[in-house]
Amino acid sequence: MTFTLREAAAADLPAITHIYRESVLNGVATYEITPPSEAEMAMRFTTITGSGYPYIVALDERNAVLGYAYASAFRTRAAYRFLVEDSIYLAPEARGKGIGKALLEELVERCTALGFRQMVAVIGGAHPASIALHKGIGFEYQGLMRATGFKHGRWLDTTIMQRPLGEGMETAPPEGHYPDTLYRS
């Protein structure tokens, strides 16, 4: 499948909302039960991009959105400012075609360039394909939290994975450097 990656735009929100809706209703990657509206997704998009985090889409040859990925704060306390969490969602027809890997690799590259030092994956449902995707580009298993979500009539486990970005923990970040505007103190 031929695809390209680019920065997400507000015009992509109907497709992003549709992809996420399918994941909420049918999957376990997200623990949301009720799909958010397009207005809610727009608010989330604005918060993420307005805080300086990358948000990207994969497009097919007709410029239809096949999937999207973004980084966001893992926690909002200032000491966490060099750690980001990744999120990736694909349309059903785009799964298993290398699009998720391309999105995640691009996300890692952009977060590294922004000065982040660690990326964490919080994998809902301990989903084997997502675990394999993350492992394939250098994420390491950090732990399993059992029965953290209840969806589709069953308990779901959550897998935590992590990978260093750039110099990781080998050096201290530059004094006073804040990689995004979300953290103030």
C-alpha cells in the first residue's frame, strides 16, 4: 500500500474522528467507551498541537487519512517534561501494512528533534500487534498492569513500554530547557 506522512491539519479531523470512533467501539487500544464527538477531537487536537507536540497523519494516494499518531504529555508535573507518550490509531484497512511503523518512527524522530529524552507506550489491552510494533523500533518492556480496564465484557491488561530518545538518560538536558509550553514550573 502506498502512503505518505505529513503533519496533521484541522481538515483531517473528520477522518481522525472516524478512525478513533472505530477503535473506541471495536478495539481495546483505548479505554474510552463512548466515542468523542468531532468537536471534542478538535479540542484535543488543539491542546496537543498548541502545546508543541507532533501530530501526524498517513495518507493514501487519494489523500484519504489511513491513520494518525501523536505525542503528548505522560504527566503534567514539570519533572516529566522530557517524557512523552505516543498514541497511534489506524483505519482497519490500513492495519498490518507498515503504516503504524512508519508513523511511530516519524513520531520518534520528531520528538527527538524537539528535545524529548524518553517515550513511553501505554498499550491498552496488552495488544500483541502494538507490542510487536513498539518492540520492533527499540521500545523495551517495562511492565504489565493487570485488569486496569473493563471493556467489551472483559478485564483488560495494560502493557508499559519505553525507549530513549536522542541521548536519553546519558546526559542532563540543557539547563532551563523546556521542550514544550505545557510545563511552567
